[in-house]
Amino acid sequence: MRYLSTRGGITPLPFCQTVLAGLAEDGGLFLPERIPVLSEEDLRSWARLSYPELAFRVFSLFVDDLPPEDLYQLVERSYRTFTHPEVTPVVRKGPLWILELFHGPTLAFKDVALQFLGNLFEYLLLRSGEKLNILGATSGDTGSAAIYGVRGKKNMAIFILHPHGRVSPVQALQMTTVTDPNVFNLAIQGTFDHCQAIVKRLFSDLEFKRRYRLGAVNSINWARVMAQIVYYLWAYFRVSEAEGKERVRFSVPTGNFGDIFAGYLARRMLAGRIERLILATNENDILTRFVEKGDYSVREVVPTISPSMDIQVASNFERYLYYLWDGDTARVRQAMERFAREGRLRFSEEEVRRVQEDFLSRSVSQEETLATIRAFYQETGYILDPHTAVGVRAALEFADPEVPTISLATAHPAKFPQAVARALGFEPPVPEPLRDLGTRPRKVVILPARVEAVRRFIEEHAL
């Protein structure tokens, strides 16, 4: 399997090179040259696999430049860190199925991909003898998951940018209490979009990228998306069998379009057995406006109680455009250049119709989020975090008795105790990994939202 750029300006690369590169040199994002479609035999045999076994089968479709035994060992080691034997269990709550993605080390869905990516990075670097400086931006959960995937590993340093004061206190502590010498937390005085723009600017500076051997952990890295495909297939097999239905829906709270893009690829691999994906946003509704009206235009970021979704520029949107426009890389490149200048893209009625064959969408307000946490707890006794509640609210609004709906639980509610307490009048129980966070030493540097400030810091601290 080779990987091309959404903008068409590179010679296709093998998997391992794309992992270390992160962003393509023409500024585009990597995609596989084809999307495998599962056969009926695959569907029958894969349905009974354990989570690591299923992950290995999925990864093997996209990875052909690693020895299979090494790939399996990387997978097995990565999911050994999860506290639930099924890794991402699916539970029935009220009218919905909940796919619990928070049983990893940092209690968020990002662990599913980043535990694997951290081990993969180390494997590739030890094999080559090279060093890597990982650079990423986070709106909350990616940072801590990436840090926990990389901390203490050889031949790597990691620089994570987060918007100062705009992530939850627990999210900030999970990042800043990791004091390993190879970990650098940069609190940027701006929004997540500022952080993301700085990261993209530095990756686009090819001389700087090569000199400091920059690598990516954000969902711009194809390996992240690949790893997330697995839990869509895993949940599909379990709910399809339990319900006796061939088709299901997924409801996905999203801001950066990475998680739901993995669902889009799973939908194609399952040949439409995922009926549609419900794209759930908070008040930062650029993706909902795109699905409903063909309006992809930037507005001011609204700080909300679901801060990981407080995003206006979705990194993975470019990947979807590649497929929407049937692989027309020139059109993707021109559109992204225009969007960088104007902050707006418009789509035709026919294009919107095609988008709506893939997605339903709903923007959920903070008041609706709190009401959903309260009502769902009263009905089921199950506590939702505010991001999961956004997805649940949208799932309930698009309920179809003929199509079971699986709603992604993207974080443990204890990561957002203030929001839960506003809804329920009490904070959720605190799991063991979070109990002493507030007493641990911290390591963080506050920087202005300027590319040059981050550039200088990396120059001073890179391996």
C-alpha cells in the first residue's frame, strides 16, 4: 500500500515514511492509494476476533512495510495498557449503544491511536537510529494521550501546544504533570485554532522540518486515523449481531473531523453497512453548517463546556474533500489555498446532497448539553461527559427504530467534573489515575500565539 497526498504534489510513499513525515511536503495530508472493502468472508471471520486481533487485521490492510510479527507485537503492547479486557466495550444504555473509548491511560479516545503511535515511533526510530521531535496541538485530550504515548521513550522529544486557560483543569493537569525530560508543554496565549495554525506553519517550513526532524501526532498523521477505524468495525460487529440488523449508525462528537473521518472510511470498508454518520458539534458549528447548507466558513471560536470541540478549522476536512471531489487533487489544493486566504468555502446543491448521503448533523448548545447529561442520567443512571453528551443529544434527535445507533463516549466524565456538577449537582467519581493530579509537580511554559516564539523554543530544546 502506497500513500498519496490530498494535493497531488508528491511521489506516493510507503506507510512507515508517512508516519514519520506526518504532513506531506506539498502541504497536503496522506491517504492510502485505495480503501479496502471487506469481503463476506472477512465479515464472518473478523466478527469474533479480540480487539488486538482485529486491530492487527485492519492494520495489515494498510501496512506492508513492517514484518507481520513486529506489527502484531506493537499492537499487543499498545492495547495491554487499557483497563478493560475488551479495550473499547459497547454497552446498551436506554435507546442507544454507547461505545466506551475512555479505558486507556488518559481516559480519552485519543489513547486508542496514540498508545499505538508512540510504540510505532519508537520502533521505527530504534530501527533506523534516527531521532524525532514530535510537534502537536491539542484542544484538550490529544496532548495528554500523545504525551503518555511518548513519555520516556527513546530517540524522541515531544512538544505539545495547548490554548492557555481553554482546556479543562483536569486536561491541563494531565499534560503539565508529566515532567519527563523528553516532554515539553507549551501553553499558547490564544485559541486551539492558533495552536493548530502554528503547527501547520512549522510543518510547512520544509527546511525547519528537516533540520529538526519534526513528526506529527495530531490526526493529520495517517496512523492516527487508521487506528481509529478499528473501533468502528469492532462496535459494528457487536451491535449488528446483538440487534440482528445489518446496518447501524454512529453518532460522533467532533471538532477536528478526525474521529468521524475514520468512521467514514469504516463505512466505505463495510460497503455501506454503516447507514450514515451523525456529525455532532457544539456551538462551534462549522462542520454542521457544511453538512446542512454547504457553508464552510470560519467564525469566532466560542469557549464551551465541551472544550475539545472548540475548533473552527477542522484539520481532517481536506481528506474528506479529496473523496467528495473524486480524487481531484488540483481542486483540493486550490480550495485549501483559497480557504487559507478567505476563510470560506462554498459547495453546490449537488455536492451538499452527496455529503448528506454520508452524514446527518446537529449543533448542540451548552444548555442542551447540560440537559442531556441530566436526562440521560435520570433515565439510565449513566454519567456522560459533555462531549459525549453532544453526540448523545444528536443521536436521540435522529433516532430511527430500524437502524441501531452507536454513540461514541469520547472521554471519562471525571475529566470534566465542573460541567457534570452543573448538570447533576454532584461531581462524578474520580478514577485512580486522576486522584492525585493536583499534588504532582508541573512543567509548562507559557508562550504568545506567534510562530517565531514556538520556533525559537523548539530550536533551543529539540534533540
